[in-house]
Amino acid sequence: MPGVLTLALTKGRILKETLPLLARAGIVPAEDIASSRKLVFDCTRPGVRLLVLRGTDVPTYVRHGAADLGVVGKDILLEQGADDLYEPLDLGIARCRLMTAAPVGWSPGVGRLRVATKFTTVARQFFADQGRHADFIKLYGAMELAPLMGLADVIVDIVDTGNTLKANGLEPLDLIADISTRLVVNKASMRSYPLEIEALVAELREALV
Ligand code: AMP
């Protein structure tokens, strides 16, 4: 929409921490996002509207220019590949680690590893870089269950406190990447509205400290 910047937010735990940050930059939704079933929100700052999406859909909206900017986890950017987006800010939200994990005391044998994960692209690259032969099993949740049920030897998953791994008899092994929430920008939007986008990025940067 001409004259309006569209910012796509990731719902869930990232949204909870994003809203106070946006508020410090003077961007407050005109109505309560948590209690509304709407997905598009005007806000108190003229010229900005907000979308609330699943994290995996945020890069898609920004890539296609359906949103000018997005707030999304680095795990999703790594998995989808995001070289076609600018990533001007680390928002420092929802910090965690992408790690391999296996049952406590497990050690690799000689054969191919079976790796269960939602992050098959990142995992494939990681094990290839290590020179380890592996087969990858795509799961959409509850990765911790896969080794317990004999579906996989190891998993690649997000670790925060490590409690979920521990509760399922697993331990973290290798760090693949430190993860946090990033601001991404559509490159064509940046060319079309450089002043507006740079002002918004500068205000968000100030709101970080
Ligand atoms: P924890 O038990 O604290 O290590 O949390 C691990 C689980 O919480 C993982 O299985 C993730 O699905 C989820 N999780 C924790 N932090 C994040 C985050 N920043 N982004 C997405 N998922 C997370």
C-alpha cells in the first residue's frame, strides 16, 4: 500500500517480546493483538501497519513484498535461506541455540547417522561440513521423541534452558548456531522507501538499548 510500511510479526513467544520493543519505538497496535482474531493491525504510528503471522511465513511475505519488513527468528532464516533479504538488526529477542542432541551417553557408531529435525537444510549442511554421512528425517514437532522411539540416533533442535532435552533423557552435543530474532527488510522496499525504512530501523535500534 503506497505510503504505508507493512511490518510482519512472528506470533507466539517472539510477539510477546516484540510488542514492548515496538512500543518503545512509538509503534503500538490500535487494538489488542492478543485478544483479537484479526491478522492486520493499524497502529498509533501513522504510516505503519502490522501483520501477525507464523514465523515460517514471515520471510515469504517479505520476500514477495507483501510486507516491507519482518520480525523473525534466525533459525527460520538459516533454514529457508535469506540472502535475498536485508537483515539490518539483531533484536536480541528469544535467544536460544540450534544444537545437535542425543540420548545421554550415546556415541556415534561407524554407519550412517539418522538425524530427525525440523531444520533439515541446516542439519544437512552441518553434517556435510563435519564430513559425517547422515540421513535426515523431517519432523514438524516433538523432535525429542525420535531417539526415544528408535526413529533417529540424534536430533537437531532449538535449546534454551535444556530442560526439554533433559526431561527426555537427551543431552546437547554440538552447537550449530546461536539464534535470536532479526529484523528483515525487502530489498525493493528499501530502494522505494529508503528514508522511511532507515528511520524505522534507527528507532528500533534505539529502542533496543
Ligand atoms: P528448553 O527446554 O528451555 O531448552 O526449550 C526447548 C524447547 O522450547 C524447544 O524444543 C523449542 O521448541 C522451544 N524453544 C525454546 N526457545 C525457543 C525460541 N527462542 N524459539 C523457538 N522455540 C524455542
